[in-house]
Amino acid sequence: MIKNIYDMLHQVCSQNKNRIFFVRQNETYADLLRRVKQRAVLLTKKFGIKRGDTVAILSGNTPDFIRSYFAIVSQGARVLMLDTGLAKSEHINMMRRTKCKLALAQREYFVSGRGVPKMFDIESIDDTDAREFTAAPANREDIAMLSFTSGSTGNPKVVGLTHDNIISLGEGALFYQPVIHPGYTFYGFLPLYHIYGVVINIIAPLVLRGKLLLQPILNPREFLADFKKYKPEVIPAVPRIWETFYKKIIATAKEKHVYTLMRVVVSMRHVLRGIGLGTIVNKVTKPVHDLFGGRTKVLVSAGATLKPTIRKFFERLGFVVGDCYGLTETTGPANFNFAFRLPDGSMHYAGPLPGNEIEIHNPDKHGIGEIWVRGKLVMPGYIDNDDANVAAFENGWFKTGDLGKLDKRGRLVVKGRKKQVIVLDSGKNVYPDELEDLYMQNPEILAAAVFEYVINGKTVPFAVFQVAPGTNISRVGALVKSSNLKIAPYKWVRHFAITENELPQTSARKIKNFAVREMLDNGAFTRVSAAE
């Protein structure tokens, strides 16, 4: 039985010594294990890191991040995952809160001041001897990772994930072996400090014996160049990236006057293949597959909810789409909408990783209720925060604070945060995620934030749209009116604002609705009341 995270790493690397792990660096699994040991020796010999210590990582997506992650946990120490997008004052606050002993950071993120731990350049070359390595006797119940739930300098909650949480994640990922095969290349640009960076850029490639192509630069031109050169089979991204690709594909098809043809062919793909006309389907979908390099099999969405229309669009183009739902508190994927064929010939559509359960608690007449999770992926609790733990757990279930329902195939449809539901004066509920999905089906609307607002003493759904350059108010008004006809009148957005500037986002590229609303109040957007 695997005892801890290092034990898992050692087992996989020993069994796959000559397989390539880091694609860009052409390093094998054996190289990974050797360099993890070297970094661990450095931590113990130079800095005296021992079991129970906290060591921060503050870095972009580099192999050194992953080597350091495994080196830290190999000594029974805790990895503090720090968001590189936060202010230095926030980094200092977080390190103080967790009694951090050492920070492994890229030089550009170094901080100094009273109470700040020692800083060490994470990209330094270790000249230590791997033969001096000794693994600490860490147990599965020991805390391995610390993450803050927000960047607030006040009192954010600290999530503590155990070795068992991470090992269970790896064991659960093996369920997807029928669709993610050994040797597949994972494209790694999700930030490694984020839980989904850990899930999809560290643990999944490792246990599924894949390769990892790390990309530290968040630039679409870099992505496309990598796709063309390396042809990855698995591309994970946040929903905003998939929304951008979706709109680009549609816009390009319309420019070439083939959008209607593409839409008809992909909607009839099963019929066409059934009567021997699969070459037509392949010809129509080939330009999209070529965009991703031509060998991509699996697209994964993580970090926020993927709009159902986006998932269906890419599935119809022939990709297997894995749509994750989960939080840091649930070690990421509490549930996966992931349609693929199992070895026995049956179809799998959705569900939590093995060893976990999901429940829609106290559903209303539409089947919508709070999403509750329990199982091996759920954290043991927030660190030193009894009040938060009492509020978050009930009879072993973790209460996520998100609302959702299960469709007829068991797929999870997330409706949004419980506290963000718009309750109209009539008592009816309006779910922002549903409306954002609806309006973003218009190519000119690049992003949307829908939230509760009071106008003339009446509670209404208000939207702020990020629009394509040159899209004017009257055009947006027409798009909103057209979209409104697809839903019940009480849900209609009649008041909105537009901007060509990017809306504020989290590190996972999720729109910060509270920040958008604050900007609206401060007059940052062009407002209109036109969509009657």
C-alpha cells in the first residue's frame, strides 16, 4: 500500500524510468526522481527542513516547481501554495499565518521584511548527491499542502490537504485510463499553485504515465505555436480559454461562409458516419483539430464551470470533453462530466472520482439544491478554524455553497454560488450562470457578469458585457433582446452595461462579479436600459 505522496512518486518513476516526463526539457521519469531527491537533500542539509515544517513555493510553471513540490512532501513538510498574482503584502501575510520556514521562489517574487522566511531561488541548480536522500516517515493522514481560499490580507481560510487526499486523487485518475493513454502529452499552462494545476499538471500526467509540456507564458500565440510543434493529446484550460476558442472558431467559420455547413454536418455526424459519409464529417472538423495540433483527443475544463453549450460544441466536433467541478477543499474534481466509452462497451457520462459521493441537498421542484460532497478527496478541515469547519460540514458532508442539479445522464449542472442567486421581488430565483451562458452564445459578447441589482426600488438581474471591439450599444441591445426570447420573461436582462476592456478575473480566469459590480457603481461602464 502506498504510504505517502513520495511513495507514490517513487513507485511510478521506478516503473517508468525511461519514459519522457518533461517534454520541453526531454527529461525522463528517472530524471524527475533523481532531481527531486537532490532538492530534498538541499532542503534538509542547507535549511534543516523537517517533518511538520511549512515551505512555500512562489513560482510560475517550471519543472523546478514540480521537483520542489515532491521534495518538500518527501520530507514530511507542508507545501504552501502561493498565487503569483497576489500582492507582496499578501504573500507576507500568508507566510506569517502558516509559520513558513522557507520560501522557494523565482527571483522576481522575492520579498523581505520582518517575519519573512528565508528566500531561496527555486531555479538554482542543485549540486547535492541524490544518494544522500532519505524519505521522511510521512503518513497518509499528515497535511501535505496548504492553500488560502482568498488573497485577502484579513483572515482568509486555510485549506489543509493530506497525503491521503492527493494519493486518492491519483488513484481516482486511473478511472480515466480508457480515454487518456500512456504516453499522451498534457499541455501544462494551468497555474501550478492552483488546485487544478496540481490535479492536471502534476498528479494526472504522473499516474497516467503521460508527458508534461509546461508553458509558463499565458499567451495564445505561445499556445498555438506549441500545439503546432508538439501536438499534445490532452489540453486542459480554464473555461474562459475554451470560450475564447469557441468564439474564434465560429467567427472564422462565418468569415469563410462555412458556419451553416459546419453546424449542419456536426449535428448530423452520427447519421453521416452511419451511412458511410464520415469523410464529410472529418473534412468539416479537420480545421478545428488542426488548430490544436491534429492529435488532440481530450479537452479538459477546470477552475470554474464550463457552460454546457461550450462542452456540447466541442463534443460535436469529435473531442472528448472533461468538465471538472470542485474546490480546493475537495482536492479539485469532486465531479467530472466526462462522456467516454468504458472497456465493457458502456458509456460513462459523469460522476465523482471513485471513493467519493456527490449529493444535491434539499432540491427544489426543479431539482436544484446545494451541492454536497463527501469521500476521500474532501479535506479534513480548515486549519485552526473551528467556526468555519462547523459551518462547512454536516454529517460527514462538505457543503460547497454552490447550487446545482443533475441531468438525466447524471451530469452536474452548476447554477452558481448560493449567495449569488438573484431573488426577485416575486420570490422567483434567477441563476446568473444560466444567463451568462445564454448571452455568451453571441460571438460579439466575449464575457458576461450577471448579478442582483436594485433599480427604482426593484430587484432585477443586471448584466455587464465585455464586447468585441467596435460593438455598439444598439447592437448589444438587439443581441440581448433576441436571447431573452429563449427564456421565461421573469429572467430577462433588461438593464445592462458594456465595455471593451477585460473584466476583472481570479487567477483561474473566473469573472469577479463583486468587483464588476463595484466598477459599475463607480461609473466604469457604459450603461443602458434597452432590452425590453
